[in-house]
Amino acid sequence: MSLPKYQIRAQYTPTTLTVYQAYAPRIGEPAARNGRFPGAWKRDRMTWIKPSFLWMMYRCGWGTKEGQETVLAVEITREGFEWALRHSCLSHFDGAVHGEQADWKRELRSSPARVQWDPERDLQLAPLPHRSLQLGLSGEAAHRYADEWLVSVTDVTPLARTIRARVQQGDPVGARTLLPTETPYPTPADAPAHLHP
């Protein structure tokens, strides 16, 4: 069965949703240990969160890329995630959504969250036809993410390494059984148009 080209898929509960990030150990390890980002984590920089585990594996090379050796599963409130969706704009200009480029630039300057749709990945990290959501948080959104929305932070680097090892050993079935279960997320009806393509 083919999936819609644009669809938010995530692991979530009635109140929380899990996103993934990868950091250098000096940030990732204390974050997982304390359930909070350490002082070295910069609230004034844009931070990108990804509900797709495999897209995160593509981005960080299964936790092997320099500065991305610690893979975190960050559980946040659905209320916070949906606040970010409602206050987001596309990271690129789309004439069907914005009309004029000046409108998009104005929206970009005022929005604390940015949406980017990237090709989802398979176990080989090859691109798939459907897209995966990346959400960039800056300003107010980044502060809320770190200080209000955070529920838990878990180091899933060992899981990433185990899944990668099974893929390399030619055991895709075994690898797939270890993947987090990600299902379509009910996009809020009042979310911006770029979330209802």
C-alpha cells in the first residue's frame, strides 16, 4: 500500500510524541542522564527535530558522523508539538502556498518554527517516494521545547547500532522488528496549509 506523499508519521501516545536528534556526547550524554539539555545546548540557535527514526539515522549515519555520535529519543508533549505546527512556515518558497515570495519571506521572519519535507528513508537509508517531516525550532519555539515541552530524553544510540548491525548482517526482518512504531499523526485541523498538502 502506497503512503501519501506528505504525512506526519511518529511514535506517540495520547499526550506525548517522540522526536529524534543527534548530538556530540558532551551534549547528548548529560541530556539523557538528566532528562534536560545541558548549559552547552544553545537555546538561541535553530534546532531540528525529526519524528522519523530512519530519517534521523540517515542524517547522523547511524550515530557515526562527527558531532552526532549520541542519538536521542526526545519525548515531548503533543500540545507543544502542535503549537509548533500551528506557528510554522515552510523552510522554502512554494508559490502554491505563499503566492508571492515577499509573503513567504515575511512569514519566515515571524515564524518560530519551520517545516521541511524530506524523502523518507528505508533500512538501507535510500530515499523513498513519500516525505518525512523535519521541524526547525528557533526563538520562542526552541525555548519552549527545552523548558516546557520536554517529558523525557533517552539515549537510543545502542538501538541504532544494533539495528545497523542487523542490516549489515543481511537481516532486514530482524532489523525492522526493532524499529520504533511510527503511525500517521492526526494533523490539527487548524494547522497551516503547508501541513495539509
